[in-house]
Amino acid sequence: MNAHHLVTAPNLAAPDDFYEALIDAHQGLATDESHALNARLVLLLANHIGAMPVLREALAAARAV
């Protein structure tokens, strides 16, 4: 894993499993609760990444889509 650049190539061993878990996590939530879950998840993953340059790359990539 490169600690200085955002990994954009496929990197999940089981992407469908992650997608299913993400959808399951939102089951039964109201829209505002779902948005709050997403915000908490983003903050947890940003903390895990920890490198501001990588986070800036991720923000720019997400905005560009």
C-alpha cells in the first residue's frame, strides 16, 4: 500500500461483499440517519488513512466524478 497516494485501482478482495454490508448498514434508517452513518464512516476511514495528502486526493477525485 502506498501511504502517499490514493489507490484508485481495484483493491477490495470482495467488493460485492462490501457493497452488501454497506447497503445492510443503511437498512431501516431514515434519510438523515443514513446521511449521518455515511458521515461517520467517512470520518472513521479518513482517520484510518491518516495522511492529509491522500485525503486531499480522495476529496478531489470524489468531486471530479
